[in-house]
Amino acid sequence: MVTTCTAGPPSGRTGWPLADFVRTVFRALPRADQRRWADVYLRGLLCTPGRKTMKRLAAQICGEPSAGQALQQFITSSPWDWHTPRSVLARLAAGRLADHVWAAGTFVAEKKGDQSVGVHRRFVPGLGGTVNCQVGVGLFLTSPTEAIPVDWRLVLDGTWRQDAALRRRARIPDAVDGGSAWTCALEMAAAAGTAPLRERAPLVTDLTMTGDLAGDTGVPAFGGGEFLVRVRPDHPVLEHTRGTGSSPSVAVSTAEHLIAEGGARSRVALSVYDDGCGPVEVRSAPVHLPGQRAAGAPPRRYRLLALVPPGESEQPQFWLSTLRRRDIGYAISLMRRQRLMRETLDTLEEDYGLTDFEGRSFPGWHHHMTMVSAAYAYRRLRPGTAERLTA
């Protein structure tokens, strides 16, 4: 028995009945019982306060004693494909969100023990220490006012990339390498071509949490698309000078140092620019990245942007850009998408169980993340839902 859940407006009123949404998003699931438990799990994520464990979801929605075990089976063991529901969510989001752009972001889920898939002891710059955790990467379709999660990757490093027995136990396919958060973001954006996006939608992302370096590795897989990526102040860069730009005499600097020292061609793009949170000074310099040059090829040129707030109460932000438009206002508008995406990640963690999955299997993690995406998309995309206003 499935209990009533006030996850959405009842049928007959302006809105989207949850049962219809489930049929639309999960219609590719081959069995009726799978679609049924997708409905239960989704209702549980929408209606259960606090942690979203299998036991709590089942207790909130079902009166059946075996419901918890059935949900566990559906998420961790049932062999359903998560790619198709995510593609449906991307198409739904693209149809609702104007002026859409890709945004990607990382999140860290601290875990006890070493049994959960992808768990590894890592130094996480954003937390300032070494923690036992999973690192996930989310891809969002964003408008100026909304960010909808449409795909996920799990960063696999250390033994998770090398230990064949460990990978088999977690049911990680041989073709899955994992890679860095940056590589994961690029691969997801490149693979998302099924959504009816406006032409040449750029990718905006933030690598400051995990400290991954944004290099040329993986960029060709993005099909030459434009990106704007926030990096840490200590991100290594090389000043781009006229000529080859690859002279061995040019010392490796950092984003912070190069902007502070002025660089050969650093300039103030605008003396004052309001980024939506107050006035900032925008500085820029042409750079390329050390150690990422293919043999015989000229180095890829980037523009390093620095947003420098007045006073010392806030720290500068540093971004690497391949945007063809030099309009600083356009770049700032894309930076706001990243901030919106980060707010959405916080909401997913607090209200939708983003980091609550405790299973050991790779498919189970992806199944849970798909359900989290679907729950959030239902709340944000159903007709009649007031859009969040973001400056």
C-alpha cells in the first residue's frame, strides 16, 4: 500500500500529477514493479524529512513490511538503465528553461568506513583537510533563475581505478575510468547532446572545492565548446606572450600572483563592475597552462579573469575562460549560473538526500542520484511552480 504524499498538486488542478511525471520520466523501465518502486522512492524523497535512508523512505510512504527491502532491491540490485531517465529530464528542462547553459559542480560526501563505492581518503581543499569521502560531480542545465540536475559522475581514484577485484564487487563497468572532476564535467557536457540545447551552449564550472586542475586534458572531448571555470588562487598558469608563448624561460606562476603582479598584458577590464553582490574590479590577462601542450602544437590560449572586491573582507575569484565574447557582462552573467548551481547543490543535500546513499554498488549510487534529480526536477519544472528569483 502506498500512502498519500502531498508532493505536488492533485490531479485536475493546474500542475503535473506525480504519477504522470513518473510515467514520463521512467517509462523506459522494463517492468511494472520497477516503475512502481520508482514512484515510491520518488515520493519518499519528496515527503520524508531528515535523512533519506531506505528504511525511513519506506516507513514514510508504505505500510508494507517488505517495502524497505524492495526499495533496497530496486536501487542497489535491479539492473535498470539510468541514462534514459536522465535524458528525459534534460529534455524536459531544456523545454522549460530559457537561455540555458551547462553548469557543473562538485560535492563531497563524508563517509564512515571504506565500503561505499568510490570512498577514498582525499585532501579536499574546500574543507581544508583530508577526509574519508566520496566526490561526486553534477551537471546542471541552468537558466538565469533555475538550475536542474541532469547527470552525475562519481570520481574514482586510487584503488578504485586499479583494483580489479574491488571494482567487480562494486559492479563498476570496465569502461568507467572515473578521472578527475574536471574530466567528468567535460565528458558529461559532451555526452549531453541529446537535449535540444541552443547552439554552442558553454559550460560553467567550479573546481575550487576539490582542487582539480583545469588543463587541456579532456577538452577535445568537449567538441571545442566554450567554457568558463573557476579555479583556486594557486592554480598554475604561464603568462601568454607574443610569439610561440612556450618559451622555457617563462616561469610558472599562479593565478593570484600573475594578476597581482600585473603580467605583461594584464589589464583592468572595467574599473568597477557590479556582479550582483556588490561592486568588484575585473582584471584579466592572457595565459596558457603548463604541461598541457601537445607535441608540435601551439599552446591553448585562455583568458584569466579576476574579480577583485573592494577592501579585504572578501577574497578575489579567479576564472579561466575560452569564451569568444569579450563582454565582461556576459562572463559575469555566466558566473551567476555557477552560484545558482551551487545553491541548488546545497538544497539537494539538505532536502533531497543527495549524500544519503549508503550502498556499496556503483549502479546503486547512480540509481539514487537519478531519483534525486527526478524529485528536484518535479518540484521545479511542474506547471504553475513559481520560479525562484535570483539577482
